Amino acid sequence: MSKKKGIHFEVSERKVLLRIIDLVMVYLGVYCLSLNFDFVYIEVSKENSVALILLGVYVSIFATIFELYDLKKASKIETTFQNVVITASIVVLFYLLTPVLSPFLPMERMQIVYLYLTLIVSLLIWRFLYINLIETPRFYKRVLLVGEISNIDGLINALDTKDPNYKIIGFINSEASSIESVKFKGRKEFDSKDFLNVIEKEKISEILVANFNSDAIIAEVYHDLMHLLERGFKIRDYTQVYEELLQKVPVQFVGKDFYKHFPFSRSNENKLYIFFQRGFDIVFSTIGLLIGVLILPIILIGNLIGNKGPLFYTQERVGRNGKPFQIIKLRTMVVNAEKDGMKWAIKNDSRITAFGMFLRRSRLDEIPQFFNVLKGDMSVIGPRPERPFFVQELARIIPFYETRHIIKPGLTGWAQVSTRYGATVDESLTKLQYDLYYIKHRSVFLDFSIAIKTLSTILYYRGQ
């Protein structure tokens, strides 16, 4: 069997590629601008190294905030064009507002326009090439799924929506089939006897094993898997790929070997990380409360006109290790919103006032919770704290639900920036998957990523 496989880029490789070439194109654009026009605002030279580095930093930060490195959006020219224009606009604005590090404003103001247009054109040229060269079938990762036929539908659909370059070509049933076996029409089923031929014929790059009972794998499939493994072929476990691509823990596929999926001690016993996290919480919450005091007059007027009632309210929530505490929020619902009993807030909830909707979408209703952060009940980043009633209900239905309480709850978190508001059991399961991913992988880098994505949520007005 030939070992020749197709060329493809992993998710991390594509993100790194986008970031590096973005910076290369920006610097190349500025260099070409200085060669072909009378452009002196910022020249590519050793003397301007600080100004050039600052330009690169701004491009990297704001391109992240405005989702230029979201692979799904980066594969579409319409969203790419929009995000490039917004990114270039904010980069130039911030560049002009930091003249201590960036060059002083030029006498000829058209030079600023030249820089602005250069950023847009240079980024768009590269992104157009990326969409038409990298985001094409020649670079797809062609995957063969080996698993239980009863789970194929859910397994394939879960991975299909995330990465446009990850293509599951078909599957092989790893169990003994019979006439009564369920048939799946969504992908081509290959005969287990043709396993090795299929890999060569279909140019398969990776085998994904999704069998949750290894004893049920039929002998011929097991033998072929061992044969491929001994020859260095890439074989991966489904839960590993699920977590890597979707960045959430697949609790619905975790069984008696749950301890393999939750090595929480690795991230939660790092004393240095915990120390810096608490320092960040204190500094950030102090700044947040000061901003809250500055905009309080505007909020008071809005509450008087659009809310008509108390500005603040408190509510019991479940904190770290299941310990309850009182959360403080700006009121966004009508007075006595739960006179008919407790229930989840839903999209377009009639109990939310007009001003309350603005507070939720802009995340301003969260500002008083900085006081909870200062007290130590919460952290800036972590799973959202739920009410005891809902925790009890969800813990009965969803496995591992109370595991999210092993760290402090947060103002924002991986679940909040990755999915919608959890108003049903299914949505709460999805949120739990993201929360467990954060608990498992939390680090300074992931916290920074959440902070950037939170800014995107606020700027794109996606709160609920």
C-alpha cells in the first residue's frame, strides 16, 4: 500500500499561516507604498522599528477581535472583506492615537489615507489567495470514520459544521452487521473487507476511530487498524479530534473511563497561574467598577425611562465547590418577573424590558458583578454561575454537570463566547462541554483569547 497522502493544513497551522502572512503582507504593502509614492509617514527602516512593531501588534490584536482568524468566516470572501475593512479602520485609528510610539501625524493628511488603503488592499490580496488556494479540495483532510453504525449520524454531524477543510469521506462499520442493522444515508459506507484499498483509492489522510466498546470491533477491522498503525498511518480517537476541533469536551461520549478526559489537576494546581489570575481579577474588577461609576448617570436615566423600578437586584447563585453566594446585577427584567415561578430566560423573552435588552446585549448589566469578583466569589473568567434550582435539575439529567463548580464562576467564559445562552437542557449540555474544556485547558493564553472574544461579543452586540 502506498504511503503517499494528500497535502493538508491542520487547524493550528492555518491559523498560524493566516497570522504570519497577514503581517508579511502589511509590511510588504507599507514598503511598496514608500517606494512608489511620496510616502514618508512610516518607512520600513531600522529607525522605525518600534513604530513598525506597534503596527504589527495592532494588526494582530484587532484582526483577532474582529474575527479574521475564525476559519469558518475566513473561508468566505464577504465576511472577510467586511472584517478586513473594520480591522484596518480601527488599526489606523489607534495608530494615530498613540503618537508617542507611532510616528507623529504627517503634514499631508492624505498619507493617512494611503496607509489605510494599503492595509485593506494588502490584507485582501492575501485573503483572496487563501480562499482560492488553501480553502480548496486539494488541501482538504480526507478522513475515514471507523465506528458503530448506530452512532454514525451524530458523530459525522458534530464535526461537519466546524472545519470546512475536515472532510469525512465515508465510514466503515466496526461491528458485525446483519440484515436488521441500521443504514446511514449521509455518507458512503465502505465494506470492511476493502478497508486497505479504500484508504489508497480515496486518498485518505487520517482514520478516525469512534468505537466506544473496543471489544465489539470485528477481527478483520482490528487487524487492518493494527497493520496501518505499524506502518505509521495516522489513526486518532474520535473524542480527541472532537475536543481539538470543536474545543469542547464530548461528555456525551464519555463512559466509565471518564478520568482520561478530565486531567483537571494539571491546570488547577498551578500556583503561579492562580496567583496571576487573582491579581488580574483585582486590577480588572477595580477598573470595571470605576467605569461603572462614570457611566452610572446614563444608566440611571435609562433605567428611569425604560425600566421603571429598582436599578440593582441580587440573586442566589452556586459558586466554587457548590457554595452559594449572592450575585449583584443591573435589573433587566420587569419587576416580579418570576411571580409565576422560576424559568429560564429565552430569546426575545417578554419579561426583558427595552432598556434591559440594551444592557444585556452590551453586557453592561454585568458591571456590578465586579464587586463579586473583588470579594472573591467570582473570577473575571470562568463558567457562568447558575441558580441552585437549575443546578439541581441539570445535575440530574446531564452527567458531570457539577464538575463545572471545581473552579470559581466567571463574568465571562469559554462557553459564553463560543455558544448562545443556555435556555434548554441541550444548550446547557453544550455550555457544559465548553466549560469543561476551559477547566481542562485554562491558561494565560486561553484567558487572553476569551477576553478578546468577549470584546468581539460586545462590539458585535451579541449578548442576550
